[in-house]
Amino acid sequence: MTSDKTSPNAFRPKVRIVEDDSQFSSSLKIIVERLGYLVCCVVDSGEEAVKKAETERPDLILMDILLAGRMDGIDAAAQIQAHFEIPIVFTTGWVNEKLLQRAKLTYPAGYLLKPYENRQIEITLEIALYVSKVEAERRRADRAVKEALTFNQRVIDTSPNLVYIFDLQEQRNVFVNQMVKSILGYEPAEIQGLAPKSLRQIIHPDDFAASAEHLAGFDKTNDGEVSEHEYRIKHADGRWVLLHSREVLFSRTKDGRPHQILGTAQDITELKRTEEALLEVQRHDTFLADLLETSGQPFAIGYPDGKLDAFNTAFRRLISYSREELATIDWGRGLTPPEWLPGELAKLEELHQTGQPVRYEKEYIRKDGSRVPVELLVHLVRDEGGQPIYYYAFVTDITDRKLDEQALVKAKMEAEAANRAKSEFLANMSHEIRTPMNAVMGMLRLALETDLNPQQREYLEAVEKSSDHLLIIINDILDLSKIEAGKFELVPGVFQLRPSLANIMDILSSRAEEKGIELIYHFKPEIDDTLVGDVSRLGQIIYNLVGNAIKFTAEGEVLLQVGIESWTDEEVVLRFAITDTGCGIPLDKQQAIFEPFAQADASTTKKYGGTGLGLAISKRLVQMMGGDIWVSSEPNQGSTFEFTSLFKRNQLPEAAVPPASAKDIRSAADDKPVGALRILLAEDNLVNQKLALVLLERQGHTVVIAGDGQKALAAWEKEPFDIILMDIQMPVMDGLKATAAIRAHERQTGRHIPIVAMTAYAMTGDKQRCIDAGMDDYLSKPINIQELYQVIARTMKDSADPTSDPV
């Protein structure tokens, strides 16, 4: 369906773009025109914007704050606003406090931050044009009421809107514009300085609960969704002012909670009074009926018995009935679909009980049988005895809103489908790469254990290093996919901070020595050494950041410093700083480097290598550990990467740190060889078959090979085995189905053979999927030789000991 703005005969608001960056202006022009607006002109300076405003009047101006030349966007906006009533929306890539204070003085209709999001642009333009339209409609209504009813009272308050930013965490306004003085009689500083308790005192007691419930609703509000409500605020002179607010979620905290909301408020006190007066007069005044008839807002009056008393042309056009036909139709059962009627009657019952206007959505059935979604604002008029007389309702066609909602739902479903497809792709990619990697790395290790001449050993060791690096890249991609899918969990435990980080620095020291770089680390003496947290992921972050520092430093030093950011009796936030004397990072690239696959420069990958995943993973791990990460750097002057992380403080004395668990002790003993075993190997890859055969026979085991799950099942049924090593993905019958068949048969016999999964799948949930299928343990490819021996030993011990811990 084509929206009103984009239909051939529809009025298209004219928008002027003022932007000195041709790339930004071109992309912004395309987005604005796709939203149905007419871009009448694009200029690149403040001077030209002022000149064009004098000769051509657009409906709205998109103005970049920072413009080249002697006049920036704020000065240009001030000059335009001084002479013309043109709403201006500021666009900017960044803004400091000084610029923001200057911008406020021009009373902009909104702000757009680069890079732009289509939905953000759409909402901002609609709000700006809506404000402008309301002001024009108010002025027209004021003149019409003065001419028709000859009283001097204004129908609609024509003062500018009150604009504010409310902090949901602190429960106070952090910004209000100058219009607060005109509307409420307070200076901006008085409202901004109000504590939550004092702010509550100026909200009408009858409205406070509804206002609190409205603010709490932002926990479930989507970004960009406009929320409206009405409430009364005490004026500085003691009277109550009724405000109508439109609010959107402005920002979120680092952990995703709603943080601040941006709102505009209008004083509708007089509008409400005039609205009521107009409706009362309408029943007795023909001229007023004509006035309502010419209004563009659909309007109707109906009685509790279902009859319609009055309705204007806009209402008749909305539902496609003539005046004579509407006079005979029941407004409930005749115009409302059956499924909507119970909800409407419940709302009207609420109206009778509370006396407060009700707002609700429903559908109308048009004359041709089609339906139109609408929003109704319904009031109830009573007689002097309090008995209901009639309802009057303002009706809004919300077709476009519903289409937007459907588009959002569709976009969400498409995003979820894309995410599932990505996860499936990564799982398949993991399997397809890890299967040959298992063979390559295993055969390389076997080859290196044979007699080789120096040149052959040098070649093979180079290949082994490359395969190790390739495995690191694969693991980085899988780590990132797990985090983004929300399936990555930290594993906290008690650890010693200094020895743990010292081990990592010792590993990295050889890389530093190769480049002639000094590697230094320093701990503040007041830091507790025994903490509770995920030391493995902390080590991964340190390894990434220090490793990067060494990579990008040609000479000089790399320094790791650890200090305390804050602490309580139970928790401590540590601050880590990694400083190098390397090539540095340009300011405009310092945020992008934390995004996946991003590098500060396109030539970085060619010169230094790497996928650009290390910093992205580090950022997400830091956030999961309750901290933040940032960088300060200048080209050719080095860089300092800093991050914070939250840890629990160990509540036990050093000597009371819990000893290793029984399972840890058992794992430590896994290197002890077990006796010769009869092993069934289910593996379809010929090279992996040969590799496993060599490794297992070296330990004295006897191995029978099955090329698929069905053959493995047949071999198990034919002869006894001590343990089965089962690949997951095989032709004919996969490992999961073969395991399920074995376990089903064992439930009848009471026997149990240990089964270990050997698979190239390494995504989150793959191990649990194997355990759920009845397997005893899990090995991911590429297979580590020592880990293979340990898992066999552990599985055989666990099988012999029925009280052992589960995997």
C-alpha cells in the first residue's frame, strides 16, 4: 500500500538539506525522498541556507551543526528562526556541551545523530512537522472560534512546545528548554535541579500513579516507539496546567536498560476547556455544527443506545457511508467487527466508572466491507443529575501506524531468520574446516615425531604454526558468534590474579623479545590477589590487547598496569591499562576498531595480519564482565587501551581457598595410561581414520573402524568393545542416531558401553546435544593428542565408578 506522502496526488512536505559533506548529503537526500518527502534543495554553507530561506520557504530544514565557512549551522538557524517560522532539525556526528547550549537557544525541532538510521530520521521529521502543523492548526482554530462565537478566549494555546530530557535512572529532568518559564512559570534551572521527591510534589496527586506507571512502561518500549500521556503539573503561581506529552526512548545504559527519554509537551489546558465548550454548544448552535463539519478530524456523537447523533464529513469519508445511512446504523454492532466489540464495551464501562476519557484502538467496517484501523478518544457527557447523556469521540485513522508496526514485526522476523541462518552457517563452516584441520594437525604432529632432516623439520614446523594460527581464527569467529547469539556464558571461579597474568605475560614475552621490545607489567600493591571471576576470559582479553600492542609496536616498550577503579566489601572493579609506543590510531578510527572484522586502516591486514576480531571479542567479554573498554591514541605516538572488569572479592582467607574438586583431581590423573582397550572407531573420513588408528595403536589399543553410524551399530552388535569413539556427522546414519539406538538396546540389557563424541561441531550447545543423546564425553576437532588420551582414561574411570561426577 502506498502511504499518503508517496501517492501521486498527495502533498509532499518540502525539505532543505544543509550539509557540507557531499557523501552525507547524498545519502540523507535518498533516505528523505524514500520516506515520501520532497528535497527541494541541498546547500553546503550557512550563508547559502540563510539566503535560500529568504527566497524559498521549505516546510523543514535539516541543518548540519558543523559547517565549513564563517557561519556554522547554529548561527544560520538563529538567523532563519529570527525571521521565518521554519522548523529546523540539527544533524551532527558529535556535539559538546558548549555547542549543545548554543543549539538550544535556537529552539530546534529535533536532533539527528550521524550515522543516520531510517527509523530515527522518519520519527524526527514526523515530530518536527507535527509540531509545526499543530501550531498552524491552533492559530486557524483560534481565528475560527473568535469569528464564530465572538469570545476572546483562545481555543488552543499557541505557545511553543516544552522540550525535556528525563533520566529514568535518577528520576529527574536533566534538561528542559526555555519554554518551561512560559508554560509553567519556572526557570529551567529550577526544574533541572528538582530531586525526585520534590518533582513528585508538583505533579497532581491524582496523576502521579499513572505517570509512574507510564515511565515504568519504558522497560518494554522499543527504540523509536512514541509514547503519549496527559498529566497535570503545578504552575509556579499555584494553578494546575494540563500537559500532553509525546516521548521516545533517547538512550540506554551500557547493559541495555532504558536510560533517558526525550519528550515534547504542550499546554492543552485551554484546548480541553474549549473542546468541552464547543461540544456543549454544538447541540444547540448550527454555526458550530458547520464548523465541525469542515474540520479534517473525524468526529462523531453517539448515544448509549447505539444511535449516532452527529458526525462530520471527515468521519463519513473514513467509513464510506452517507449521512442518511449513518442515521440508521448502530455505532457498535453496525460499524464494529464482532471481535472488537467486547473490548470497546469494556472501555466504555471504564469511562462510566471513572468519568475520565478513554483512548483505545479498534476497526470500523466500511460500506464496501473493508476494514480501517482507528484510534478513538471518547468522552462522556452527563446531565446535572450525573446520568449519561451521550458520548463524543475524536477518531484517527491509524492505517499507516499499523503498516509500520507490521513492517517492524516483519523486519524482526527476518532478522531472527538471518541470525538462525548465520548460526547454521557457522556450525557447518566449523565442521567443514575442523574435519580436515584435524587430519592436517594430527598428521603434522606425527610427521614431526619421525626422523627428519633439518630442512624438512623447518618446513613442517612452519606449516604447524600456520595451522595453529588458522585454528585461532576459527575459534575467534565461533566465540564472536556465540556472544552475539547470547549463548556465551562466563565460568567464574576462585583464582590468583598475579600468577595468572604473569603466565600470560611469560607466553607473550618471546614475541616481544623477537622484536626487541621491552614487556613490562605492574600491579598496584593494594589489589587483592585472590578473586572470583572467569580468569580464562580475563586472560583472553589481556592476551588480545597485549598481543596487539606487541604486533603494532616496532620499537620501545609495552606496559601493562593493573589498578583499582572502585571497591566494596564484596566486589572490586579493576582497571587494566595497556600502553605501547607503536604506530597509534587516528581519532576517527578509534570507535570502529571495536567492531567485528574492522581495522584502523585497510593496509593493516596486509602489513600486520589478523582478522579484526580480537578487539570485538574483547569488548563483548569486558561488557559481560561488568566493565567498559576504550582507547586513547595519536598517530605515531602510541596507544593506551584501558578496560574495567568486576570481580567478587574472595571472602575466605588465603589458606581457606577451596582445594581442587574431585573431578579436577581425577582430570589431573588422566595422563596415567589405561590398559589395552578394544576400541570401536566410527569415522567416515579416511585420513582421520588413519590418524586415530596410529594414535590409539601407539597406546597399545586394538581398533576396529566403522565408516558410518549403521556400520558402527552392526559392529557393536557383533563383537564386544571397551569404548566407542563416535563421529557425529556421518553418511547413512549419524553418530547421534547410532548412539540413541545403542542406548535403547542397553535399557533392555542393563549394560553400558562408554561412548565419546569426536566431532568438528564446536558451537554452543553441541556438547550438551551429545550428552543428551547418551554420550559420556565430548572431544572437538582438531583433536589434541594428550586430550584424546585423557578423555579415554577419564571415561573408562567414570564408567567403572558409578559415583563419579557427570561430564
